[in-house]
Amino acid sequence: MAVPSFDEFFLPLLQLLREHGSLRFADIKTMLAERMDLSEEDQRELLPSGKQRRYDNRVGWARTYLSKAALLRNVTRGTYELSEEGHRLLASSPQVVDVTVLQEFEPFRAWQSKSRSTSRSQEQVTPSMTPEHSGTPEESISAAYEELRQGLAAEIAETLQEVSWGRFEEIVIDVLLALGYGGSRAGAGHAFRKSGDGGVDGVINEDRLGLSKIYVQAKRKAPEYRVSRPDVQAFVGSLLGQKARQGVFITTSSFSREAEAYAEALSDLRVVLIDGEALATYMIDHDVGVSEQDRFVVKRIDRDYFEEA
């Protein structure tokens, strides 16, 4: 049989988690294939690019969508369980769970809204994740590209929660270097140290010549954690103690509105807040922890070529 569409995996995936409590994603894929009677041949079918299995791709997107709707959560790396919302949804005995159903959940609507805003800012239109799409082929490609970026960013943010402290420090350094800060990697590496309060911090060069310094603090926190205003105030105090006038506060979670407002209101100091989503986006844009999977070239006619000399 043909591999089901990605949204057809929503309900059976949720049901598996209700039955088993928590499952590794590798086991989810195996059990879903058995439940949906997919043969080995079905599971080996490749996408047109020839670089990924269609089944793996669709189950992966099902996981992403359900995560964005907060119906399941990541408990440890690669292991998932139902959230309270997920249990409540299944308690209502739904016959179908599709994108329309997911739109009933605020986290998913917020994700869609952000994707649409990003698309508009890049002269794009409604993303392909919506039930209906009436854009041109070029618009469809642009929207699909943005959706792929959103899914990749979510996967990176999730993976950052599970890396070791040492690896987290290395990733922070790699991102800062990719952004043009920190001077050399050796210098940036020696500047950092584990802070003992859930993160790493240090003072790095703003440029290779070391003409000015930037104080950096990075905290690996759970997605539901909000870095508060007192956290940012303590960071500012540390910044002043280092006689630095500018700093970067990085977290794998997010900042409270009060923390963001406090940072924006600073006059003599410049403090940049980078949350988990922004960190993942920087990693994508600067090829940190990601590699190219496919490349599509859209061509247009060169009418000058057809003109007679």
C-alpha cells in the first residue's frame, strides 16, 4: 500500500503513546509501520530526491506537528510521551486528528501565525501547512521552504536540550564565531567556563583584534522555563563587574516579557537576548550543526538570448 499522508499518522502516533506511556522515536516508527500494515518495501520507498525514505519523512513531520500543538513532549533525547492536552484529546475519542484539529490548540496556531509572518516578510504567502493553498508554484516553493526551516529549527532546539554541558559550550562558541565574534576558536574556548547555575559564561573579543569585549552567558534550560527579569539583571551586574559594556545572553528556552523589556530599556549598556528559537535559526543560517540535504534551482527564461543580434 502507499505510505499514508503525514497527517494520517497523527492519531495512531498519539494512541501508541497513550498505550505505552513513553517511546523512543525509533520504536514509534517500527510500531506505526506494523499498526498501519506497511511492508518493508513501503518503508523503503524514497522521496523524489532519492536521499530520504518517504515513510521516515512523513512520520518525522507528524512528530513535529504534534509537538508544535503541544500534544506530545520530549522527555529525554529521542523519547516522547503524551502531554496532558494529548490525553484530553484522546479522551474525547476523536475519529480523525488532522491539521484542522491541531488548529484548535493555541501553541499550534501561534506556530502557524509566526510562520505566516515570516513568509510575508520574505514576500511569501500562506504556508503549505494550512489545509488550503492557492498560491503560484513559486509561492508554494517559498512557503514549503519556510516550513522546512521551521521544522529544522524545532528539531535543533529539541536536540540542544539533550547535549552535554561540554558540547553545549562548544556549540555556543561555534555560533558566536560563525556570527563573527570571539576572535579565534582557541581564544573563545579559553574564555568560557561552566557557571554552575545551568549554563556557561565568559568574556570574548568582539573582533579578532580584541579592541572591545563582549560578556556572554548561556543557559541550557527546559523549553517551559522562562528566563526572568532578575536573571537578566544578575547578568547585567556580572557584565558591569567585568567592565564590559555589551553582552549576549543565550538560552535554549525563552525570555519573559519583563526580561525582554528590561533589556530593551537599558541605556548605557547593550544586551542582546537570544532564545532557543533564535539560536536554532542562527545555526541554520550559518551552517552550524546542519548539512545540506537537497538543492533546488528555479530557473526563468532569458529572453535576451532569443533576441537577434
